[in-house]
Amino acid sequence: MDQIVIQGGHPLKGEIAISGAKNAALPLMAASLLSPAPLTLTNLPRLADISTMSKLLAQHGVRISETESAGQGCTMTFDAAAIDNTVAPYDLVRRMRASVLVLGPLVARFGEAKVSLPGGCAIGTRPVDLHIQGLGALGAEIELDGGYMTARAPKGLIGDKVVFPFVSVGATENIMMAACLAKGESVLTNAAREPEVTDLANCLVAMGAKIDGIGSDTLTIQGVDTLSAAEHRVVGDRIEAGTYAMAAAITGGELTLAGVPSDLLKAVFKILSQAGLVLEDTPDGTKVSVDAGGIRGVDVMTEPFPGFPTDLQAQIMAMMSVADGAAMITETIFENRFMHVPELSRMGANVNVHGASAMVRGVDRLTGAEVMATDLRASSSLVLAALAARGETVIRRVYHLDRGYERIEQKLAACGAVIERRPED
């Protein structure tokens, strides 16, 4: 198992190329199960979760070929013409919650699927109820037994109205994919509007799906008999971009973030501007620095898109820990997403948690310490804190980090960070 060691106090300067979004890539890969024709995805990030999803698809019978490319990202073609297995086993699904996204495509195309209840980061229950209810509304019969969901629709799915009682990205993606092959019209109400959902919808349309209302909270889908071959480029990772924007600020540096449109980060950039960050559009992205007054405390509440994303909550807490003033950070999406607080506190952060909110009072300086990553985004918050801290920080259990950030040490080192990966003692 590896650890990352950072010597803090070095301002970051340079350009960072933003990778393809993991949260877009995983449902796009699952969408390959909908069609007997190949789906080619470009700008796929090289991440542990991409490898896990590839293994899951391969055991279903998907033939996968990869095109070598220099630097970050890769191109992969998924050929699901000869699926010979509709069971997604626990050993693979437990590693990554997005594995549940094979459920809708499998039952829609083959009339049956058996998928293990998922795993992933320990940041809350994130129940699969909405996936089950949505597929049930389309006519699937679903049983829960022995830790597995077994879905059957031997005569095919039937289009209907699906109303999500609350916004769920994963459930929207799963039901949208299933509805593409259902008979008749499906209407998804209170659907998630995240850019990753839009990216999936655009890919499905390229494959021949008929979807109206893309980018809104109401999706109308006319089912088709089959989907065709397509090529699609994965959208840039707005969470990675937001993380590196805060890395520039917390170190007092200046970074140009290339490869992600600023319109995907409007809510984030609004908050960051209020916190003292200077954001300038460039031909290929955004240049980020911090004004002469330094970082200022601002209140933040996580919300579904287009609000401030929960996946950047831990990172902005790290930034607020060295801000001038105080900040109230409220988490409305997941009920157990403050596990990074004790680790930030070990570095000198002044954070008090009260239910779903955390009061952060800025300190003059953080101090390096040995800390442990508890989930993907918590691990990146510890990297940010370490970049700003005095002395050496050792971050353990960085396999979480490898699930969502491509070549993070190399990207940061190229911009002046003193960072290296070592085997744990």
C-alpha cells in the first residue's frame, strides 16, 4: 500500500491539464451494454475505478480494446455484441458504487440482471431504492435476496412516468439508460441535471436514443428497438478542476486549468470568487490565483447541480481552514461526509461539527502531520492541506485518491509541489 509525502509551503505555478470526468466515464462505460454495436470513448481518465468497471464489463462478456495515447487519458472501445453473463458479482461491485449502473442496461436489453448491492466510499447509505423503484415503474420485477438485486422483465420494459422523490444522479442515469430500450414513452421527473448526466444523455443520442429535455429536470425518452455504434469524448472533470483551483489558492500560487469549460463550474467559481480567488477565462480553460487580501471565509451549502457540489465540500473545508475569518459549511447530500474533519484537525484546523454543518475558523497556518484518507474527496482535501502546511505531511491509504485523480503527484510536482509517492512503512 502506498502513501503520499508532501513538504508544504511551495506556491503552485504552471498549467494543469484536466482529465476526463470519472463520474461521467463510468456510466458511459455501462451504456455500452445497451448495444450490440461498439461504443468508443475518448478522454477516459486512467483511474482505479475505470479499471474496476472494465473488469466488471469484461466478465459480462464485453470485449474491450484500448488505444495507446501519450500522456493522460486513453481511448477504449467496448463491444457488447456477445454478452454471456448478466450477473454482476459482489467481489467487483463492492469496490465501487457505480457498478450498480449495469443493472438498467442489462435488464433493458436482456430481460434479466442480477447485481450485487454496491460498495464504494463510506460517506453515507446512498440507498439503491430509487434505482429499484424506477425500474419497477418500467415493469421490471425486482427481488432482494442474499445481498443481490435480481431484476426480470422477460417481455421487455414498458415506458412510463418515473418521479424521483429527491434528486439522484445514479438513479437518473440508470433509469435513463433502461428507458432507451423500453417500449413506448418514459418521462423522468425531478431528474438530476449534473453535467455528467447530460454527457451520458448526449452519448445515448449519438447511439440512436431519442431523448428530449437534456440538461433539464424532466427527460422524455422514446424507446427504440436497438442502439448503434458511436464515438464519444468524455467531458472534463469539474471536480478535479475545482480541486486544483483551490490548490492554487491555498498555496498562494497561480494555475491555469486546461480542458474543462468554466460554465460547468459556475456555482463553484461564484463561491471561490467570494473567497478571494481571481478567475480569468483563457482560450482553453481558466487561470486561477488569489487576490492580495488572501483567502476569505465564506459560507457554503452543498446542493444538486447547479448548486455547489458535495464532491468539493471536503476541499473547500481545507481551504477555509486557513482563511481570514470563519465559514459555515453545510452538507445536504450525504449524511456522513465529515470524516476528514479529525484528520484536518490533526494538522491544526479549527473545525467544529454540529449535525449537518461544520463551523471552520481560519488559522494562520497548518502543520504537517501523519493523516489517513477515509474516502476519495477527503483524501484530496488532505493533499490541499498538506500543500499549505508547514513541514512534512504523510497521507496514508491513498488508494482512495487513485480512484478519482489521474497522476495527481506528477501534475502537482510539475507546478512546483514537493510531493512523492512511497510504499508505506
